[in-house]
Amino acid sequence: MRELFWESQLPYINDIFVPVLVGAIVVLVLFVALFLFSAIRLFSLSRFGKEENLFKAFFNFRWLKEWFNKEDKKGNRLVTTLGVVFAHLKTLREAYPGWMHLLMFWGTFLLVGGKIVRLFSFGGVTNPPQDIYLYSSLFSEIGAVIIVVGGILAMVRRYIIKPDRLDTVSGDTLIFVWAFLLVLSGFIIKGFRISAAEVSPTDWAMWSPVGYLFSKMLLNFPGLQENFILTYHRAIIHTAAALVFIAYVFISRSKFNHLWMAPINIFLNPSGPKGALAAIDLEQAETFGTRNIEDFTWKQLMDLETCVRCGRCQDVCPAYASGKELSPKNVIQNLKTHLHEVYPFPLLVKAVAERCDMISEAITEEVIWDCTTCRACSEACPISIQHIDKIVDMRRNLVLEESRFPETLQDAMKSLGTRGHPWRGTTLSRSDWYEGLDVKTMAECNGEVDVLYWVGCTAALDERNTKIAVAMAKIMNAAGVKFAILGEEEGCCGDPARRTGDEYLFQTLCEANLEVFKEYNVKKIMTACPHGYNVFKNEYPQFGGNFEVVHHSQFIADLIRQGKLEVGKVQNNLTIAYHDSCYLGRYNDIYDDPRDILNKI
């Protein structure tokens, strides 16, 4: 029965699908050229960024060197990319949009993969066809059904649920219509072929269940010629729609380019510490920070091109949630729009003669200063776009070249520069908190201690927070830890200055602290301040400050594990809410140690 069916299919295969396939292959050459045009156009934008461009970064195998460095020696870069792309590890953090996107991704993978296998099987179809052909037919239909399910979920979410973070443009609707047309026309072609066959194979419902269902709903003509013409037209409609869709993706700057740009962007993401901002060579730099779009690096420009407006970053932004102007999604999208306005035809190299001001018009100063650098946006982004470095770079330009601060920051930065801490209104000194306690300074110990306790501005100078410093000193004395503090020699770690954009003040404070550390031969620093922990661990090495840094939660947890510290029990009905600091959790992945301590008590 199957042999008779495929014998009736040979005219359609030989006279319709083979010519259409040959035509598609000829056109494919054009599409390869379109793809290369699209890729070169997008990647050529990296030439306009400062530092080395993408082509040099890739072809000098910098990424390969980073792949085998100590932070990435086990191929974490490749594993992360494959996990995010194929398993949707980050996208699935949200169930509805995660599964919706996963269905459409794998549906497309099965549909296109099955079609490719069947297309290259036409030249050697046996009667009956080989099993690989039948399996590919089944997988294609499964993929098409999965696409429809995922597409319905996407349309319900975009047009009915309408979450605040989604902004629907005409291109989004066009993609839904096009995808539906492609899937529907594919099912109609297969259904009509089955319907027009003189013999209906008994097992065709197994290998083409949806096509077989369509065959029961479609009418055919008694004459072979009419059926032949209809099938021919439908094959052309299906193929033409697919080719035009591919051309649209390649020619336009649509978000569909993320299909191939996102994996590259994830793979090329820097492998260094998440909590480190890039340093500025203050002596060599001709400009400070980012004023124009060309002042961004090639990777920052690539971030802009990769963004798909999913809005996950906006959903988790505390500034946006509190009603401020900042939307991380809009920052990236507005910069992307500005990039396209300045370089509408990047292959022609030249920028447009007139452009709007990037900081005051494309991105407003209010938006730039709204950011708290909590890193929730970058953590939520499924394709590893970094928002904070771009915002801080724009702050650097405002601060270092124009001395423009918000009024709320001016007093704090002035106090930081003149008094060594940002708390302008405090009446405490750095030695008040430890009066009456058994605490020695590094000068008194001559630096001969196991650990330097860096108290930090908040714990030393904010009256409410001095309780933390007192408790920490008592804990270390109880555990027999040989420690000391700097006392009046302690300054600010410099983190407020760096995040605010005052790189000059930060480096001044950093160099002063490093001189003190060098004088006392500091090897290990323990601090309760998450910002101090991050800056000592991840940013001081940029200036030669290499020492062991631990947070007080890690330090206490280790004392308990080693049996050096005995803890009591709290009442059984006590409920504790623990807040993960951004600079411990998102920046440095310290989640377990604080909870281990709570579990012990």
C-alpha cells in the first residue's frame, strides 16, 4: 500500500518539489550573500567603538585565551552558552514566557531540521522511502505543532495579558502572521498531496498525523492536472513565504537577528569578575567616560544590537518599580536607536553630519542617575547584556568632564573628598565605636595579625550600624582570632566614588589605602561591608592590590565549621527575613554562608 502511494507521489516530487528545491538552492546563494551583508553590517558597528574591535578580538583568539584562564579553565564559557541557548536556563526562571519561548525554539529546530533532511532525501527517494525520511516528516510536524502552541501562548501574552514590560510594534505582529502562514501552508501542501493520491496508505496517519488530518478537510479535483497545478501553486506560496521571511530577517534590523547574535554575545561575554568596572588610565586617556556612541567599546555596542526588548530587566529594576524614569530596557533600546541614527548605513563608515546629544537627549541625565547599580537587570537578562557599565561610563563623563552631580550627591562626594567618608552629618570618629572593647589597631600590633578587620564608613560612623562593628569584634575575640583594625588610619574604600563616576577620587582613595596596606603588609582583609568586599576583591587588583578578601558572613561561617565559635539557639517560633545584599549575591554569588549561620542557630 505504501509503495502504491509513493508511486502516485512521484509526479509531484519530480515535477514540482524538485524544481522548487532547485530554485530555492539557486536563491540560497543570494540569501547567503544577504546573511553575510547582515552580519558584516552588524559587526562593522564594532569598528566605531573604542579599544580593539570585534574582528580583532575574535581572530586574535582572545576569547580562546580567556577560555583556558583560571576563571574559565573548564570551558565554562562554552557550557554556559549551550545551556542558555538550548536549555533556556535563564529564560525558564519565569515559567510562562520561559516555556513559551522554549516551545517556539525547539519547535523551529525540529521543523527546520526535519525539512532539511527531507529536502536532501528527494534525490534518492526509494519506494517506499527510507525510515529517515518518515521520521523527519514526523519530527517536522511535531515541531510545527509545538510552534503553534508556543505562538498561541505568545499572542495571548502579548495581546491579551499585555504585561507592562512588553511594547508591541508592527514587526512583532508581522512575525506572528508570517510564522502562521508558513506553518499553515506547509500543512496544506502535505494534506493536499495525501488527498490527491489515488491510494491512501494505512500508516500515513502515523508519519504525518496533522497532514493526514488536513487531507480529510481538503477537496481535490478528479483530474490530475488540476491537482498538480494547485499543489504547484501552494508549494510556491510556502517556499516564497519562507524565503521572503528569511530575507526580511537578514535585511532588517529586527530582533530576529538575536537567533544568531545572542549565542555569540553570550559566548564573548567577559569572563572576569561580575563586580568589576573597567579602570580608566587617567594619565593616558584623552576623554573620560562616554559622551558619544563611539566612546563605547565594541562589546557594549554589540550588547545594543543583541537586545530583543523582552523587558525582563525592567521588571526587576527597583528604580523603575518605584516610579523613577529609569527603565534598563529603554536605556539599551534608546542607545540602539541612537546608534542606528548616527550610523544608518554602517558599511559606508561615515556618521551622519548632525546628531542629537546622547547623554541629554537620547538618554537623559535623570535616567543616568536613577540607577542604583544593583545588577538585577543584568542578572535577569537571558542573553548577558550588561547595563551598568554603560550607565557608569556616562556618569564618568558627566562627573569628570563637566562636574555635574545631582544635588543629593554633591554633599556626599564633597565629604568623601575632604573627610574620607560620605556621611557629612555624622559626629562620630572612626575610633568611637570600639571604646571599652578589647580591640587593637594595626599600629599597636605592628601589623602582626592574621586578619585586618576593615570596619568601613557605615559601621564606624553611622550610629545604628556601629552595633555591627561591636558585635563583630566580640565574635572574633570569643573565637580567639588575632585581628586588628586601622582605626583613624582607615579611609573610605572608594566604592561610592567609583559607582558615582568619579574615577579620579576613587583612584586617589584606592592608592592611599594600598599604601597603608603595604605599610602593614596586609595579606587578609575581612569586612562587613558588601561594597567594600566587592571593591577590595574585584577592583583593587587593577591597581596591584592582591590579597585575600572575605566577608564577615563567610568568616563567621568558617569559625562555626571549624568549631572555634559556639552558637546558642534562638526561640523556635522566631521568623527571620534575610536580605541578600546586591553586592554579595548578584555580584559575588555569596548566598549560602549567611544561611548556614542562621541554620546553626
